[in-house]
Amino acid sequence: MNSIQISLTAKNYANALKKLAQDGVLSYDDILTNLENIVTICDESNELQNVLNNPAISDEIKYSIVDEVFSKDVDEKIINFLKILLEKKRFGELIGVLEAYRNELDEIKNIQRVMVTSAVPLKDEYKTRLAEKLQNKLNKKIVANWSVDEEIIGGLVVKINDDIIDSSLKNKLENLSKNII
């Protein structure tokens, strides 16, 4: 799950990428893979990010850097998309575009991402049962991100989009103490 704030601009760019797939130019998954490759390469080089985000460097120099760095790992259509981001001074929106595109893809594929936090590591059998119950309740394929947080003492905290189902012992104790006072 992500905690990245996605701007309206990033959503608009993600919609443009979705249109590429709808028009049959590239597959949805190819676009996602290309975007992930770009973000991975950028994450590995602060220098590259600094150059591409630097307004003092001309677009032409940035375009040639993009061609050189990404041409072997990224489709030409996505390289052209990067150049548009650079031209519009929106390269800093790339992570948001990736997240917005993932959200679009999840909707197309009827996938719901959930975050499940438990006090102790859960057995695979329990994870499977919980995922199946969520899948039946939401009528979507569930992709769960499992984490452990000993501070919740016991129970589970399930986050689905902006909704939180908190059945943790810590939450129950806090609520009990509020009612007593």
C-alpha cells in the first residue's frame, strides 16, 4: 500500500497512460513495468534525479540523457512520455503518476489492496482465510500487505483505502479507558 499523496496532475498523466493501453499501443502491464523501471533507475541515482529536476539545464540536454539512460530498459512511447513530463516541468510527479497508474490498473483488474497489521506473524493458513473473507466481502481480488506491530498487543488492524477496521487489543483497551474516565 502506498502513503504517497497523488496530485490531480499525476492522475491526469496516469489517465493518459491508461489511454495508451486502451488504444492498444502498449499493454497495461508493459506500461506499469516501464514506469517501475524508470523509478528504480532514478532511485538508484540522486545525481540523475537532480539533473532531470534542475530547471537550469535545458530540455534538449535532459532529452538526450533520458534517451541514453532509459533506451535499453524502457519503451520508446514511455520515453516520449518522460520527455513530456520534462517539457512541462512535471518530472517530480513521476512517483505520483506511477501510483495513480497502479490504482487505475487495480480498478481495471478488480483488485483491492489492503494492509493487515497483526501483533505476531500470522500463519499462511490464517492469511489465506482472512484474504478469502475480505475477497468475498468486497467482491474483489485481494492483494494484502502483511506487517507486524507488537504495540497493538493482539488482534488485527485492516486498512482498506481510507477505512480502518481496528480489532486490536490496544484499541479495545483505549476505548475501555475512555469509557471509564
